[in-house]
Amino acid sequence: MVTFDGTDDLTAAQFVDADLTGARFVRARLAGVVMRGVDLPGADIDAPWLTDDRLLVNGVDVVPYVEAQLDRRFPGREQRRAEDPDGLRAAWAAVERTWEATLARAATLPAGAVDVQVDGEWSFAQTLRHLVFATDTWLRRAVLQIDGPPHPLGQPNVEYATDGHDTSVFMPGTPPYADVLAARADRVAQVRDFLADVTPEQLEQVRTNPWAPDRTESVRQCVHVILEEEWEHHRYAVRDLARLAPG
């Protein structure tokens, strides 16, 4: 099997009569890719930022359809871009209800299943750890402007180390699931507590983007990122839980 990584520049490459059956593209940049006369039975595309642009299939923009289906599949997801305090509180309450049900589902799995990686993706426990990290980044660091290291149980994104960030602050190995649940519950409560008292004026305040110091975001936009993280990673989690369930 041939592997292309970040050292390979395939910009504007052409694949003509090429057999890509079973090929896997992970964190690959496919913006502007043009496919003509392709055979796509069983293709599986996952694009978290699909709503930011268009995806044409046979000349039809399928993004609105995909978004509508995801909102139908995950009740409460449609609230993730609420603008006012009450709307954001309702949006977060929906996130909490959804994750409570999913945690209960995970609790029925065989011992150790929460630490199993499906197709090389994050395990269920790692997904919860990443959401701890996301809350630290966008609530504690960006919105609350807390100066301090992220939670040691956090799971940073894959590019964190290659972008020059210090990974030594994170606990290596596989921590006890009970500790992961405790860290996650604490961060969920912090978001809830913040939204409980947030005002329209506070939502308009400007903050530094935690990943791009030359850019600014409103507090509202930071909360929207947290909500996006919650729903996208929940989608991944339930996808993999279905694979881990007995039978």
C-alpha cells in the first residue's frame, strides 16, 4: 500500500483511469477537487466543515440536504448557532441531554470497549477527552481568559504537536475511564455555569482566537465553536459505538 503524507505535494495532480478502490483520505485537503465520471458505490465522506461551502454531486449542492438530515437525526443540533443567551442555554441543554443518553449507551458495552479505537479513530474515551480539551481552549482560555495549562486528561488534536505546542502537559497512556468521566463532567458544568449568567452584551465582547492570535472572535462565536465540537464529535462517537455494540 502506498501512503502519501504531508511531505507529498499532490496539488493539481490528475488521476485518470486510476483504481482508488479502498483508498482512505485522512485530514487531506480536497478543496476544489473535481471528479468526472467516477464510480462511487459505498463511498463514505466525512467533512466537518461542509456547511462552510458547497458540495456538488451531479450538479446539485447537497449541503442543505446533509445538514437537514443531521438535524433530523440529532434533535437539538439545529440550535447550535443560536444567537441570544436563552437560545444558547437551550442549545447547551440539548447537548447535555444527548450526551447523557450516549454515556448511558456506552456504559452497556463490554469492559474496555470505551478505549477501543475503530478504524484508527479516537476511542470513545479519547473523544470525551478531546471535548475536555476543546472546552479548555474555547471557554477557559479564549472566553474566560484563564492563563494556565489545559487539563492533563485532555486529548489535543493531531496537529497540536506538529504545530509546535507542548504535549508534555497531557497524561500519556490510557487513563482510568472514571477519571475521564469526572474531567468531562467538570468541563460540561463550567459551560453550563457560564451560559447561566451570560448577557447579550457579554456575547458581543471580543476575544483573541486561541489558534490564530492575529484574529479575533466574539464570545458568541467561541460558544458556537464549542457547540460545533460537541455535535461533530458526538456524531463520530455514536457511529463507532454502533460498531462496538455486541452483535
